[in-house]
Amino acid sequence: MYLEAFLFGLLSLFSAIIPGGGLVLHILVGIFANSYYRNKAKKTIEQTSHMTQWEAVQYIKRHGGTNVLSIFVTLLIVVSLAVAVIAGIAFFPTGENETHSQVLQSKTFKTDHFSFTFPQDWKQEKENTSLDLKCLTYDEDLLTGVLDYDKADYTDNFNPEDALTSYIDELLLQHDNPEFIEVMRDEKDEEKRIKTVLYSGELDSDKYYYIISLAEFKDFDKFAIIVQIVRPSQFEKYKSTCEDIINSCQRIQ
């Protein structure tokens, strides 16, 4: 039943695209295949009713049994498909090239002293803002704001972390039911320190998450406070994007 086998192979390929399609196909085959095979064999045998025994045996051999050639044809098809898949991976790779493509599709926005890398579909808003940099997604689900600070403007006993605390207090005074959630990170390497805290607050009956970060560089008299505002329902969706933007912070000499 080579034609039936070929059609079953095609259906198997197409059913793999449809969720649950393979399961349905195999259930149907399990229900009907045996009776279909029996009926086909019965019809083949019935065709020999007017033949001699020798003719009947030859007829049944031609219309049943297995063909050695079909084994090699099947192996050739399987090997060809495997080669096609391997060639596809080789000539259309993902991974590093995909990451490189994403970098090419990003854009850079700057304050006077810092630069940040944003996804390509972000926009910068320059009007009606007290922030040194204000950027939003085009659907405005996530806002990122940056404020530049100069250490020279503060006394020796006032450090960047004090400025972070002062900014948080000032921001949350404008909100109802402010709540500290967690310190998301506090990391320091040879070049810079990043500290990120997460707060929530309500404004005009709407609840928001505030991801507030301090970016401080070694041997640099400027530092930045980054605030990212998102609704709680969108937090997980944009969490990695927020981290990428914070990590992209670079000083401008």
C-alpha cells in the first residue's frame, strides 16, 4: 500500500503544524487502518476467483508483499530531509547572528553625560518634561526617564545613594499607597555600580511599578538616576528590556 503510505506521510507532515493534529491522525489510523487493509486484501483475493492457482499466486505477489526497492527509496527520502535541515541550519543560522541583528536594530539616546541603548521601536519625547532623557515604547506601555547628577553639587557627606533615596521619597510623595517591593540588584564591577529597587504606587486610581536605578561610574564626577514606569500587568513582559536599558548605560567623557 505504497500510495496510502505516501499520503499518510504527507498528512503526518501537515498535521505536525496543527496543535494536536498528529494525535488525531494517529487515532484515526488506529481505528480504521486494520479494516481498510483487510478489505483491500479481500478485494485483491476476490480478483483471483476465475484464475488458476498459479495465476492467482502470481497476481497476489504482484499486489501484495514488500518491495526491496521501497526500502532504499524511503532511506533516500529520510536522508534528503536530514540534509535539507542541516543545510538550513548552516546557511540560515540563528544565535549570534540574530543577536547581531537585534543590535543593528537598536538606537541610542543620550543625556549630556550618559548614553543608553533602546530597542528600535522606542521614541524620545523632548517636550513637557523635567527629565534629562525621556523615552517611551510606541504604545507607551513603558516609560524610561533619566536624570543627570553632578557630585560637585553636593557636600562630601552626601553620596549618590543619598540622592537615590531623596529622589524616591520625592517621587512617591505624589502617589497614594506607596510600597517598597524589593531590591532587584546591587552590583559593582571595576567600572560602575548599578543599584535597582522596585516600588509600587497609585496615581489617579491606577497602580504602577517604579523600577528606579542608580548608575555610578568609577572616577567620574557624574551619576545617573534611571526611573522606569510600567503597569504591574506588563512588568514581566518588559522586565528584561528594563534590565538591558540599565545595563547599556555608558558615560560620555
